[in-house]
Amino acid sequence: MVFKRRDRRSLFKIVLEFFYPRGGWYRAFLYVKHRVRRLPDTPERIARGIWAGVFTTFTPFYGMHFVVAFLISRLMRGNLLAALSATFFGNPLTYVPIGVISLRTGHFLLGTQFDEARHTGFLGKFAYAGRDLRDNIIALFTDRDADWNGLAAFYHDIFYPYMVGGLIPGAVAGTIAYFVSVPLIRAYQKRRRAKIKAKFEAIKKKASAEADLVAKPD
């Protein structure tokens, strides 16, 4: 196959590189930053895309961040590639603080509290929700009764507070990223245009000098 990897990775290596990419997170961050700055668009459109990508990482739609960032960026008329790249803000190193901030903010705004007892805490709610989802899919094709208790606990204690609580810190983080990105991208694009112009000027001077040498009589 044309696109098949030559070096097949083990499951352990795939998981390891998800949490710690090859070359380290700093190198991965530099790569994303370099790609975003080189996008052929205005600084404002690129920054709006970055806003959408950063904001998306504060939503509980894990596994769909690309789709959510794409839709938000379209609504804001931002750069779509910048939005997809900016979802890198959410990674295994930042998901824990993002989750804690969003959940606590959500429960505070809703006037609720996280129920530790129901379904054995935070991880237990994920486990029970996954089990209910699996069992209820099976129940569609068998005579087994559907049970929504685990999914209901997950929704009320985690998903809904996370969704509500992520709006404010997500908007704040996205706005900070926007105002930081605009001058940086504008300065980079100006410097890059100057370099390209200087390179063309050098080529023109060289071509002109060579033409003068050819035209000059012996």
C-alpha cells in the first residue's frame, strides 16, 4: 500500500507518542507555531481561527474537537487550518487543568456540586457511562433492558457542567491567544515579505549584471 507505514508501531508506542510525541512537546509546539505563522491569510483571520481552536479545547466534545473548531471558525470567518492547528492547545499536558477549571466553573455557575458518591467518583462515572452505552446498544438487538443511570450521572455531574463551565475560561483563553497572535503574525509576515523582496532584488541585480556583461563588447 502507498500510504502504509514501513515501521509498524506497537500499541504501546502509539499510546506513548500520544502522550509524549517524538521529539518532545516543545518541538511539536514549534512545528505548529511555524505552520500557523506561514499560513497565507491575514493576521486577523488567522487569529480568529486560533481563537476558535483554543476555545474548542475547553468543550467536552473529545474526539470531535476538529469538527467543533471547524464549525466555530466558519461562523467567525477565521482561517480553518489555523483553527485545526490551534486545537493542539488541548493535549495530555493541558487536559487535566482545563477539565478541572471547566468542571469547577460549571458547578459554581449552576449552583451544583460534584457527586463523589454516585458511581465511585470521576473515573467511575466515565466507566459506568461507557458500560451503559455498550449495554444499551446491545439492548437494541436483544431482550435486555436498557439502563441509563450511568449515562445520566455522567451527563449531570460531568458533561453538562463541563460544557457550561468551559464557556468563560475558553473565551478568555481564546481572546488572549487572539490578541497575542495578531501582532506576532503581522510582524512575521512583514519580515517574511521583506526577505522575499530582498531575495528578488538580489536576483534582479544579478540578472542585470550578467546582461551587462553579455552586452558589453570585447
